[in-house]
Amino acid sequence: MSELDPLEVPALLLRMVPETAEHIAELYEMPADKAVTSEAARYDTFALLQEAFMEPVVLPELTRTSPDAELMGRCFEFADLLVRSSTHALTGPVYFQVLEEFFDTDLLEKAIPFMREATRKRTARMLTGHELPVPEALLR
């Protein structure tokens, strides 16, 4: 796989997780398809991940009794693409806006079944680095 271009992330998010469209539009005050090509969205990955992805889509779904497996699968596939990047413009925002949410043990337990390999490994390293317990399920 070729390296992910940080400037393509907003459009990739919209394509992979169209449930973010209304939140992207609200965040950037324009239709989502236009917003993802705007400079604001292309250079503000932190806000995009927090305000259009995690807060309105991922976190509410993970707090449900039975999260939508198909939706969560797409969300964590997207997150894994960012985690695997070698570009700090992506690894920094995904660490702070996505992975740090999993300091909450309940959210982590709900998220583990949907996480891909790179996200599991990075989350385990993060927890270890903070001297927090690493759930056995995260290591499988």
C-alpha cells in the first residue's frame, strides 16, 4: 500500500464513513463534498477526527448495547489506515483524537472487536507507555 497523503484524509473519511457527512458539513459550514476539498478540512485533521468522526459517530455507537458491526468495521478500517501512516501529520491526530479515547476501559472493551491489527498494536503500546493494563483481547 502506498503512503496515505494527509491532504486526502477528509475525502477518504467521507467515502469510507459517509455517516460523517452531516458532521463535516456542520464543522466547515458547507456541503460535505465541498468541505473535504477545502483547505480548512485538509489542514485540520485534529478537528476533523474529533468533531466529525469520534464525537458524533464512533463514540455514540460504541456506547450502544450492540454497536453496528458494519459501521464500526468501516470506522476502524479508516482509523487503521491513519495508524499505519509514517506521516506525523496523521499519526499525531489519530493518537490524540482517536486512540486516547480508549483510556476509558469500557470504550476500549467495546472497540477491541472492531480494531484492526495496527490499531490494536498501537493501542497496546499506548496503554503500556502510560503504565495502564492492557486487556488480553487487545493482544490477540
